[in-house]
Amino acid sequence: MVFGQVVIGPPGSGKTTYCNGMSQFLSLMGRKVAIVNLDPANDALPYECAVNIEELIKLEDVMPEHSLGPNGGLVYCMEYLEKNIDWLESKLKSLLKDHYILFDFPGQVELFFIHDSTKNVLTKLIKSLNLRLTAVQLIDSHLCCDPGNYVSALLLSLSTMLHMELPHVNVLSKIDLIGSYGKLAFNLDFYTDVQDLSYLEHHLSQDPRSAKYRKLTKELCSVIEDYSLVNFTTLDIQDKESVGDLVKLIDKSNGYIFSGIDASVVEYSKIAIGQTDWDYNRVAAVQEKYMEDEETQD
């Protein structure tokens, strides 16, 4: 059984930076990490990837050959990958014994809540290779500064969760920069816990662009609240505590916390409903890289 993450999110949300930072953090914890780049447009990778889709197909070749734009080209690439899933399976088989896998996907959001190829690729991999994956969806935290953008982010997150049908963690990325984007209308926990969205109506009515669609926005908020599925955790990829908290959450969602445990159903249930009390901070290498002495900080 192999565990991993499916890293998705809109362009600019920090997926590639996340994969780079997360792989370093997990490696320092003692996990053997492999990054799989499935973005055929990402030709400037800051990390060393174990599998690169550009060995199979490149967006820059597809676009002129088939007279497609960037979006159509990415859809074509994902459909091509689905038809050639054997190539990806063969590449992954050598990693199954002892690796934790990070899948770095393109930023075209249609691939994750409308189009089926990405979902089909992951479904086939899960079944054929016995993978246990969690979808980690990154949303840039600056979207919280605008009520309309925040509602759009909620709708995107909900649609993706329903379409992908995977254990799912929504993340407000770049949280360390949120102060530079301007003052939030509410406390941060309003946005992370997705509290009563009716409070947004007043702020939406202040914006002439949003006021025109006030009734539509109200109905969308009602849909989001009726499902009651979406919430967010926050992430500063350069902060060890922030990354560690997210790792705990992901480990619980994909079942990594149960791996290697020989216990009864009752014990598994206790672990599932309880706090994930792992001693991440006691790993010496993590301490050395991510923890600073308080005296040094002062």
C-alpha cells in the first residue's frame, strides 16, 4: 500500500512551491519522497522529479500541432495521458515499495471539477497500484480579501470535492502574506471554518460589480452551506509548525497514520476520532532545519 498527495489548485496558488517544500519536510522526517510532475506546461521545476509527463507529451508541442490554445492543449494532454496510462503505471511501479508520492498537476481548474480525464487517471492508478491518495487543493489566501472571490473559491472547492471523490483537504496557501493584501472583513476563522455566509451580503452589496449578481451569489452561498463540506486549513510553506499540522491532517485523511499498526477495530476507531498526536517535532533533522531557538528569534 502506497500513500501520497494529489496537489491541485488554480494557477499561482503555489503548487510547485508546495511540492518542493513538502518533499523536503517529509524527507527530513525520514520518508522517502518521489514527486511526479503531471503538468506538461511546467518546464522550470525547482525540484527533481521521479516521473515527468514531458517524457510522454509536451504542451508546447501539442499547441501548434493541433492548433490549440493553452487550455485546450492541457485538456488534450490529460486525455492523452489517460489513453497511455500504462506508461505512467510502468514508471510508478519502481516507486511502490518504499516511496511517498506527490503528484503535481496543472493549474487548469476545469480538469478537476468538469473534465473526467484526470479523475479517470487517478481512479485507474488507485485500483491498479493500490494507492491511498489525498487531494490537497491550494487556494491563494488573498482571495479572502474580496467577498466575491472568496465565494468563487468556495464553489470551486466544493465542485472539486464532489467531482474528484477523494479524501480532500482545502488549504489557504501563502497565509504569511495575507496581511499585505489588505484588511479582512472578518476574523480569519470566519474564512477557514466557512461560517455564516449571509454576513458577506453586506460587503458584496458595497461592490458595484458584485451587487448586480447579489441574488445569484446568495443562492450559491446557500448551496455551499447546504452541502456543509468545505472548510480550510492554513499554510505557510516556510513554517515548520504550519507544514507539520497539515501533514498530520493529510496523514489522517489518507490513512497513513494506520500504516504499520496491528490493532483491533476498536483501536483503529480511537485513532480515527482522536487527535493525531505524533511527535513530529522530535525528529532531529526537522528540529535542525525548521525550529529556531527562542533566544535566537529574540
